[in-house]
Amino acid sequence: MPPTNTVDSSYLFRATLLDQLHSGQWQAGDRLPTEREFGEQHQISRSTVRKVLADMKAQGLIAQTVGSGTYVTDKVVVAGSPNKASAGSSPDPSWHTSPAELMEARMALEPAIIEMVIGNATTADFEQMEHCCTRAEAATSVEEFEVWDGMFHEIIARAAHNAFVARLFKLMNQARAQGEWGMLKKRSLTPERRLAYQSEHRALLQAIKARDPVLAKALAAEHLIHVRRNLLNY
């Protein structure tokens, strides 16, 4: 069975909302749609919308006023724009990680957890990885592909069944939602490269399912080298 709709919809809504915030679709001070409107737009429950918005509020990206609505704060950094956060504010550093730093961290960490993943992954984990591959292959936009690409790597990390590892990889995935990474991905993701990424994901999934740590680690490292070369030219 694929992962539950709640997991999928919550992740996709969060990724979409972050992309819209950091791309400048909504500016500081703009009023966001209501929970009901978000739910209708994304075909998700109000409880799912409420949870995602609560996370955004905790990060300081939005503010909610009873009887008035939900507003974008000046903590949001728009791609290509200077940080307009007010003096004394303390933006979450996860949103200001450079693509080079993020790539360096991914190359160090993702292959390193493979043995833990292989030792602990369940059939349900494999089904979720498969689902992410399928959804990425069916994506009709770069943004949608990036969501499921990121989810694939996060699901692999979750399969280690280690709370610290899961939180760390979720943070890295949130960093991928920042505008600079998205712009690089858009510029670099040709149809040929997308097909290559999809093939590499499938090969990595098969190696993990086969419980082959040597092959899986090699494939994970090779995939990340390709991503780095395409994004950062080295």
C-alpha cells in the first residue's frame, strides 16, 4: 500500500506553501487564504491545513490574529531579495543554508546512513519509497518533481527508524524548499537529467530492498555527485 493520503497531502501542502512564500508569491504583510480555502484548493482536511500552518507559525514565517486572519511575516526571505527581517529578529538558519553547504551535508550524511536503513527498513518503508518514485515520475512540473524527489530521500532517512536521523533529514528537506535551491534546480533540470535522476532513484531503491549496503552506498554517492555537478558545476 502507498503511504497514507494524510502523509502525502501534508508534505505536499507544506512544500508548496514554503515554495510560494520564498518565491515571493506572497509578500510580508499579505493575508493568506483561510483554512477552509486552503483545504478546498489542495483537497486536504482542515486539520491537515491547521497543523502545517501551526508549524509555519512556530518558525515565525506567518502570524495569526484571531478574527483577522493569517499573515506573512517579514521573516520570509524572498529568492533574490535581501533579508527584510526587522532588526533584532533571529531568522531560522535552516532557511539560509547555501546550496553548496546543503549539498556538502547531503553527500556526507546520506550514504552514511545506508547501513542503518538497510538494517531497519520495513516492507512499509519500501512501499513508501516506491510511491515517491512513482509520484516523481508522474510529476507534471519541476516543483512537483522536486517535492517527491525530496520526499524519496526523506523516506529513506525515516527508514533508519532513528528519531535524530529523521529530524535531521527533515530539516535538510526544509532547506531544499528555499528559493535559491529551487531556482538552481529549475535551471539545471533538463528532461534528460530528470530521467537520469528517476533511474538512479529506482536503482537505489532496488539496492536497499536487496539489503546490499555496498551497492546502495555507492549508488547514493554517485547520485549525489551527479546532482552536485548539475546544480553547482563541480
